[in-house]
Amino acid sequence: MLREDIAKIHQIIQRQIGLHRQLLDAVRAEREALISADLKRIQDITTLKQSVLNKIQRVETERLQFLAELVVTFKKPLRELTLTNIIVIAQGEDIKAAEQLRSGYNALNVLIQRITEQNKDNKILVEKSLEHVFEMKKNVLGESVPKSELYTPRGQKIGGIGGARLISKEA
């Protein structure tokens, strides 16, 4: 593997790391916007996240195209040109460059893990918020307590207890 190839892979990884850091910042900001129920900010962050995801996809496409070029050089299938295998190959050429690749690979994995965890937390927050909204809707519409199906001795229905409640006792 040529030093230029290693340098290009390192450059691509560094760009991926930068974009994933932006995405992590965005999902963290999203949580704050969800907590404060700031709809405008949530929409802005969603737009930002989509933009960053599009950039990540473009860099990933660039990485795959570059690896496709290396397939010819190494006469190995694309599936064997993983970053881990490239690091092993790079160690024979330049140990310092291999360590930089390994460091970038580890940083990228940590960022992806943190983004995934934060997104899961945000999802749970949204789901809980939706549950509360649903309960509030039921209370406002009077669906929280089923109407009684009792009859008087004269055969007339007794009015149901409950009815609409604006404030839940659960809160």
C-alpha cells in the first residue's frame, strides 16, 4: 500500500469523524429542544441532522469509491478491504500511519456508539411525551373513566361518573 493511499484513507476518516461529531452535537441539542418543547428549534435541528447525514453519506460513497480503486491494486475483493485489514496492511508500510488509522477507527466507533445511545434516549423521551399527550387527550375528552352501565329500579340509566377531567391525578 502506498503512503498516499494511507494518507487519503486517513483524510477520509478524519472527515467522517468531524461529521459524526457534528451529528453527536445535533442529537444532544435535539434532546434539549425536546425537553424544552421548542418546536422551531426541533425543526431546525432535524434539518441540520439531515444535512449532516447527507454529508456523511457523500463521504462514505467517496470512501467506497476509493476502496474500489484499491481492489485493483491489492487484487482482493472489496469486502476484504475493511479498515481493520487496511490497518494491518499499513503496519508493514508505516507504523505511525497505521496507528493514526487505528486511532481514527476507534474514535469513529466511539462517536457512532454515543450517537446511537443518544438517539435511543431521544426516542424514549419522545415516546414518553406522546404517552402523556395521549393521556391528557383522554382526560380532556372524558375517556379516562368508563361510563357506568347501572340502572335505577325504574329501568333508567344512572348517569356515568367521571366525565372530562382537565387535570390528571397522576401528575
